[in-house]
Amino acid sequence: MIKLMATALLVAAVSVTAAHAAAEPHTDCGGDGPATMDTPPTVGIWFGDKMVDWAPPACSGWLAQPFTVLVETFGTTALTGGPDDILMRLARISDLTTIQYWSTTRQRWRTLISDAAALDGPDPEGRRADFSVAELRAGPLFFWQDENTPLGRVTYQMHVRQADRDTVVVEIANALPARAGLFERVPPGRHTFFYRFHRSETGVWSLYGLMRSGSGPRLIASAGRKSYGNRAVALFRYLAGLPTDGTPPRFP
């Protein structure tokens, strides 16, 4: 009986989440146009065992490879400045500690990243002050964060691939091996974020994001669907210049 109840609860949770999700990943990095600023970002969450034939959008520059979980976010930001204003948000690594996400298990807002620092290189001990926009434009940089996810402490490399008048593209990936709890070791480059900011004719930026993590299907991952979604929305809202807490949770 207990097992049946647990299964029913899990199915119900997945069903509720699916109602909020995009039907399938975009093929054009959100090129069909964003919703209004007052509309929550669309969120899609998929797992590797259901997406074995998925090909990343060409605009991402990603190669097809096995993964455990894929999360897509897309919507309109509150940003109206130039590309350097977006780069400044990316450069302020210490501000990542302000991000709040909704915890479905504790039913309250929690800090997503408890500590974060820019690094001189891949060594997590080489902490330094936040980056400048010029440094971000010059080439790949490293930063470290202690995040409230199964990965815990992670060293990332961030690469701004494009930053011109109407488009900013950044890719972030784990630079060192990470461990997703007790279940999976994540090799370098297998926990990756892709963000594409695009400015409309009105001067407002849209934001398209992808997160791909892991190296193969894991049954345990599907139970955390809502947590993946809430964390992705928190990151989206932070990058979009929107409050990360106080709004109705995307996945209560």
C-alpha cells in the first residue's frame, strides 16, 4: 500500500509539472519570439532516456551526446540596456548568492548559491574580485560556487561567445569533475549552460536558456523534475533582471 501511494504521488507531481512545461525543445533558440514580460518563462524538462534522438539547436553550438536531464527556459527580460549591461550581470559572480528558489520539499524560498567567487584559474583556491566586462570579452574565465544542488561545490568555466548590439551568447560548463550526490560522477564539460540574449526592435531583451547535465539516464533524476524547474527559473529570473523570490512558484 505504501509503495502504491508513493507511486501515485510521484505520478501526480509529474502530471502537474508537465502542465507548465514546453511541449518540446526549441529548434531555433527561441527565434519565434518571447511572451510579454508579465508572462512567466516557458520551462521544459526532459530526461535522457526519453530524448535519445534529440539534436541540440544549431544556434547552441552543442554536439549531440547522452545526458541525464535537459532543462529549457525562454521568456522576456526586464533588461533594456546594451550588451555591456548584460555582461556586467554575468561578471558580478558574488551577486549569485542573492538568488532565491522555491524548495518543493521545504515549501519555502531558499538560497540557491550560498557562496560564489571569481577565480584566477581552475584552482578553487584562487579566489579574486569579480570580473570586469573587458575580462569577460577577452576570453574564457573560471568561477566557483557552492550551490544548493546535488552537485554542491562546482568550478565552472564561462565563455562569452558573442556580445554585439543585439545578441549576447554565453556558455558555462563545469571545468572540474563534479558529483551529483551518491548517484553519478559528472565529468568536465558534462554539466553545461547555454544562454542567448536577443534584443527586439523595442529594445527589450529576450532570454533563451538550456541546461544539459549528466552522461546518461538515471531513474532517480525524474523524481526531481520540479526541483530542476524551480532552480532553472531562479537562474533565468536573475539573469533577466527580475526578482527571484516573492512571485508564485513556477512549480509549487
